[in-house]
Amino acid sequence: MKNIKYIITRFSVLFLFLMHWGCENSLVEMNENPSAVTSIDDKFLFTSAVKSTIEESPGSYDLRMGSQYSHMYVSPSLGRQADRYEDYNDAVYNSTLTGKFTGPIKYINEIILLNEDEDGNPVNEVKLALVNILGVCNFARLTDLYGSIPYSEGGWGRKNILYPAYDSQEFIYNDMLDKLKNSIDVLKTANAEDAYPDFDPLYENDLTKWVRFANSLRLRLAMRSRFVDPSNSAEVISECLSEPLIETNEQNAQLEHEDGDIEELNNPWYNLYTVKEKWKMGELFVDWLKTTNDPRLPIFVEVNQDGEYYGIKNGLTDLDHGNAFSQSKYCYPAEALYAKDRPSYFLCADEVAFLKAEAALIGLGSGDANEFYQEGIQKAMEKWNVPEDQITAFLTDEAEASLSGSDEEKLEQISTQVWIALIPNFAEIFSNMRRTDYPVITQRGEDMAQGVTEGYFPKRLIYGTDELITNAENVANAIAQQGENKITTALWWDVD
């Protein structure tokens, strides 16, 4: 019943918000409307902001691009451009960027306005701390996909900023890390009654869990930037490891779904798979689970008619892809990946354990890297309801369950397990693959689709025509600073 209340609340506020405020499909949005609603209870906005942040629709970027860049899924048709490493559908580039500003960032900014006085001073620091955490969630995803984005001025049409400037990814990262630290400091001593009792669909107003979430998110970001900014990242990583983190699956940042007939309560992947498109599993992912005897194989992959597991190679030419996809040999995803009641995962205990393993490996954290590594595997398997005896057997018997070799080989093991654990959070998988270069995605041969990258793994999403036309000067400045508007241009933190 609690989920139903949140859903009803969300769509009620969306109806009022969109009817009386309005928006455009661009970052140049939200002009003042003399007949608009000028005030709304921010608790409704908060519920919508949380749900639209954690439960983002996977229908554009995640399905079409992220899943195939991750080498986990293969699309039958609609996402073929991405799998061929071509410039993808302009509408996806546009919607992936602008969707954040017409959705969660709009709600977050309105909450900020409602909790500041006329001079911009905080009226309720607890609420501002919570929405700043949500803001970082959304801006981190955008900057990790595009690089430079409208950050300081993004989504502030209500302040009459119609053509927002683009900030560099370096600036954005430093500011996000500071925002999270400030939010943590506020929430550690906050009164929960000053937050959102009965309107928090993520942690039911448990501020201690919000602290764990914010600190874990800060650790993720600091680790992501450690190669390009080792000194500052090392300091932040050490700070994070000294504070509470997400340690159990009960503390995960995830939203639950229900196995019923109300579509809004279902896992959004369910409708995509059962109604719109039935993708198949990628060869790299299936083969890795098979060769390591990973007990998650039957949870993620449906056996073919012969009771076997085979995936399709990502990056095939159209002819080879057509021939392969029609064969019954190649497997579809198992139901767990698109089940109606599968939660939407944003940041979980398994990822945090792997981050702690990496930190210990490079000498930034106390504890044993291998113990954290095995903890991450266990938490990841428990999250998908792998039987305890199978988890124990894997950790005891399989070589892949223990770190071995050089530090670089150990990092490869950790990163590969992160790759598996994060499914289907493909935005994060794509980011971690670019950061660590694991699992290794080699340059494609001439017999495969090479797209616009000469067969090399893509580096980012490009700015779509919506921004190139409506915010031309600021986008041009961003491109001049960051590099060409191509999927081969590496982001600030993506260094060799």
C-alpha cells in the first residue's frame, strides 16, 4: 500500500505540475506563465524527484545504447546503430540530456526555491541536503555520459536563465563532491521531522541511510576520478572510508516494484521486453558466466531449446547479425532481468564492497582487498537470490572468487565483477568500463561493424541537435574546451 500511495502522489503532482507550469523539450525551458501555480507542497515534489531519479525509464539510453556498449544485450533492430559504434539516433541524444531537466532536476530546483528565502539563504537545511544528494545523482549521470553539461545554470528557467552555460567535468566533479560532504554533515545531526515523513519512497525518512547513500555515492565519484586527479581523490576516498557506507542489501539505494497489473508499479524493463522488444544476451557476458561457473548464469540467461547457454557477439555486421539473431541457439534474458517485481537498483552494497576492495588494493583503505572482493561477490549474488550453498561453493571452489596475480590483474578481477554486479544499471557499467578499461573490449576486426570509431570502444554520448540549435553559443564553448562533438572524444576522468 505504501508504494501505491507514492505512485498516486507522484502522478497527482505531475498532473498539476505539467498542466499549470509546463515545459519544453529543451534546456531552454520554463518561461514564467502568468496563470501558473506559484506554490506547491514540496513533499509531493520530493516523492517525484526521488522516483524519477532512482527509477529512470530505460527505454532510450539504457536499452538502446548502454546495454550494448556494456556487451550484455544485443538488440534485434532498433538499437543496431549503437551496437555498430555509429552515431546513434539524434532523438536519444536529445532525450537523454533534456529528460533530466524536464524531470527530476526541475523538481529538485523547485524544492530548492521553496526552501530558500528571498536572499537565497536556507530555510530548511535538511530538505536542501536531501535534494542536493538527488541533484548529484542526476548530474553525475549526465556528466559521465556527455562530459561538459549545464550544471551551475542547468534547469534554472525559473531564474530566467534560458541559455545555460556549460561547466567542465572537472568543475562539476569537485562541486558534486563538496555538495555531498555538506549534505552528509547536515544529515548526521538532523531531526528527521524536518525532512519528509511519509513521503520518502527510498528510505522512508531514515536519515542514517541517506547518510550512507550520500557517502557511498561520494566514494563512487572519487574513485571514478582517481586516475586523473589522484591527490584530491585520495583525500576524499579516505574521508569516505572513515564514514558510514552502504554495507548491507537492506541499505541499498533501490526502489521496489510490484508483481501486479498496475503498470506504474511494475519494473519498467518488464513492459519494454514483453511488449516492445525482445533482445538477446551478449556473447561476452554469457561466456564469462559460463567459464567461471558463476551461479548467476541461469538467473540472468534463459537456456535455449537444447538446454544450453549461448550469446550473440556484439558488433556484428548487419548480415551476420540477422543470421545470428534468427537462430534459436542464442539465448534470451531470463525472467529475473525483466520481472515485474524486480527492484530498480541505483547504488548497492556489492558495488561499495568492490570500491573498498579497490581502495585497499591501492593502499588508500585499511582491510584486506580480497575480503572486500569476496564480500562484494556475496552481496551481489544475495541481491539476485542465489542460494546460499551455491554462493559458498563459488567462493570456496572457483579461482575467480579470489584475487590473484599483479595489482593490475586484481583490478581487472574487481572491475569485471562490478560489470556483472551492476546489471542492468548500464550507465554505471559503461562508466566503469571506460574508467578501468575492464573487461577488455578490443578493437574490432574488419569483418565486424566498425562504425565511426574504427572499431574502438566509444567514449561518450554527443550533444544532440536540440542543444546545438537552441543553445548554440554555450555548446560551442563546451566543445571548444572539451574536444570534438564525437563519440570518440574521451571525458576528463577517462585517461589511459
